[in-house]
Amino acid sequence: MGIFAEGFKTSPYWWEAAPRPALPEAPLPSAADVAIVGSGFTGLSAALDLARAGRSVLVLDASDAGHGASSRNGGMLGSGLKLGYGDLKATHGQAKAVALVREGIAAYDYATDLIEREQITCHLQKVGMFVGAHRPSHYEEMARGLDLVKREAGLDGEMVPASATATEVATRIYHGGRIIPKNAGVHPALYHQGLLDRARGAGVTVAPRSPVTDIARGLDGFTVTTPRGRVRARDVIVASNGYTGPVTQDFRRRLIPIGSYMIATEPLPPETMRRLFPNNRMIADTKKVLYYYRPSPDRTRVLFGGRAAVWETDTKVSGRTLHRYLTGVFPDLADVKITHSWTGNVAFTFDRLPHAGVRDGIHFAMGYNGSGVAMATYLGHKTAQRILGKPEGRTAFDDLEFPAPAWYSGTPWFLPLVAAWYRLQDRIAA
Ligand SMILES: Cc1cc2nc3c(=O)[nH]c(=O)nc-3n(C[C@H](O)[C@H](O)[C@H](O)COP(=O)(O)OP(=O)(O)OC[C@H]3O[C@@H](n4cnc5c(N)ncnc54)[C@H](O)[C@@H]3O)c2cc1C
């Protein structure tokens, strides 16, 4: 049986409700207080704050506004960092680890407050996340980790034993799991559209199809070059995350771009959706190469994501792979077709932490390690506060070194090896 529904698309499901915005292609201004490279959550969140503080702001994107990960992701707005508290503590010591964990919580609080305050209609649902244990040992590790992070950093959570897994998600593949209450579902493209509208309403100029080809530092600021003209700017923010290119090579060599893939199923009966996701939660797991999935905001479809390929691949091919993964989780969906299959880039870092700060006078926030819906919004805001000279611009990330191994220039040739090693570990580890 074919798995592709009639009218199958290789664009994000989210773009049905929020197509890429048709923005006017007016001539670029010759000068702005701040020029921002990238129109995702990072860039727009910074732009909104700066414009409201009276700065003239130009956001440049190589493609349509929000073409990057911000309109393509799973819409899981979380409070966690990629590294667990135990790992953070081992590497950075207890005080720093607590501060970093609290930044994750602050990011969640900031992004959810922003959506509510700005009345952005994007189906914000504070439903929490369930993280399924791929092995019994993962359950034990998660339980120990939760106990520690609760005690030392005040992070909330709850363990769900194997026998009760079905109360969270109707699959037999997990050995229990953990509930993270501070995790919410959003419609990411509507959230992006809302941020874009608020930023433009505050006076921000957003210029689509304006790739930045050079950033040159002068005595009193920067000259930013695009094929559509040059702009002088006192400050520049690089907010290009998984799409960072050679123009900003100093950032590119600190980031590992990785494709993440998603599919949407055709609409399913309401009783099936209620059975699969009894609490409507966001779902992820403890595998090295993890699955993440959720009900669509209207609770009619399953949206399922994972690393279906190492290099960029045809999204029909990745759609087949993800459909296979999906039916591994929910065998009774084997006959269900998919309506959309798409991909986007995330950016990993060598220390698996996000980074924000200033390098050679250029402000930046990036490296969200696949969890940037909340963190990109938050670090965009922090970057703006820093430019405005406000103490609120400080973060626990400020004094972290942003690693750049000497042997790496920005092309992650090692990914197939790492992916193969991770998949092997997922298969054999106890
Ligand atoms: C399939 C997928 C699923 C995901 N799921 C989740 C999830 O459920 N939860 C979560 O928290 N995170 C998730 N993420 C990650 C999250 O989407 C990102 O971390 C976040 O959107 C990053 O936002 P950003 O604004 O920094 O970058 P992006 O939104 O990627 O924007 C970067 C922009 O920079 C532009 N750009 C690059 N170079 C230039 C240049 N030279 N000139 C002009 N413009 C340029 C690009 O065109 C792009 O539009 C997912 C990502 C993907 C791809």
C-alpha cells in the first residue's frame, strides 16, 4: 500500500495555516541602528525588543521570512537543555549547572509569557512532555537525575513506571518515563507569524530574499552587504543558527548543522487520537537518535519527527523512513497515510549548550541543539537587552567558551560515523 495520501506535500504541515508571508520587497534602507541576519525566533525576538526601545531595526533573511527552522519545527516549547543536570554539574560544577538549568526554565517562562502578553494566537497548550525510557536502565537513570535536579535546582518532574506508560502514550516500546510539566505545544508557524506581525507593528523592517554576503567592521559600526544593497549598522546580530554559512565563518566553525525531519499523518478519528495521546502531551524518548512526536494542535493528526537521514535527502524518502519509525511506535497506524513530509536544519554545538554573546563586535545567539523554540526567543530577547546596555541582558551562558575545534571548518563530514555509532548504541545498549 502506498503511504502517501492524495495531495501529499513536501512542505511543512504548519504552512497550511501559516504560509510563508508575502512581504513587500521595498528598497533596503541605507542605515539602521541594528541589522539582524536571520528572521527566525532569535532574530525577531531581538528585533521586537529593540524596536520597542526606539531603535531602527532591519532583519535580513536569505529566503522568505521564517523560512528556517522556526516555521518547521515540532512546536515543543520546552524548558530543558540538551545536557542533563548531572552532566552539567560534572563539567561546570554545581553552581553553574544550577544557573544553566534555571536559564532553561527562564526561557520557557519568557516565551510562554510573551505569547500570552502579546496575545499571539498559536495554540499554546501547556500540556507537558512525556519522555519515554528506551531501556529499563534509562528509566533508572532518569529517576536518579530527576531526584538530583529537583533537590539541587528546583526543577519539577514526575516519573511514570512502565506499568503506567499507557496513561501517557499508547505504545509498548517504553519502559516507563518521565513527565516534564514545563513543556508546551505551539503551532510554530503561527507563533512565528505572530512574532513577525508584532515586530513589524513595532516598526521593524523585515527584508526577505536578502542574503547577507559580507559583514565589514568600520570605525563606527558595520557595513552589511546584500545583492539588494549595502546597509550601515551600528550593531549586527547573527541569528542564522542551523543555516549559518561561510559569510560568518567564525560562527559556522562552531556549529554542526543537522537535518531534522518530520511527517504529518492524515486526519485520524478522535477516539484514536485520545487513545494514542490520553493527556495530549508532547512525546520524546531517551534514544541517542530520538523520536519526537505529538498530536497536532487540533488533535486530529500525529506529527512525528526524527533524524531520518544524515545528509539532506528527498523528503519522500525521509517520509518513508519516518512512517516506518511511526509504525514501530504505533503498529496499528500501519495503514495510515501521510500528507506532509518536510525537513529543516538544527545546529548542534561541541559542548551541547546554546551560546550567546559578542565576538569581534558582532552579537550572536545560536546553537540550540534541536531545542530552540523557547531558547531562541529568550536569547534573542537577552541579546537585545545587551545591545540596549541593560543588566537584564546577562545570562549564565555569557562566560562560557564557544568551542571551535581546530580540525573543523563547518562541514560535518563525521556525521555518518557518529550516526552509525549512536544507532548501534540504541540497538545494543542495556
Ligand atoms: C524539523 C525540526 C523540528 C524541531 N523541533 C523542535 C521542537 O519541537 N522544539 C524546539 O524547541 N526546537 C525544535 N527545533 C529547533 C528550533 O526550530 C530551532 O532551534 C529554532 O527555530 C532556531 O531559531 P533561529 O531563529 O535561531 O533560526 P532559524 O529559524 O533556523 O532561522 C535562521 C534564518 O537565518 C537565515 N540566514 C542564514 N544565513 C543567512 C544570510 N547569510 N543572510 C540572511 N539570512 C540568513 C535563514 O534563511 C533562516 O531563515 C526543530 C527544528 C527542526 C528543523
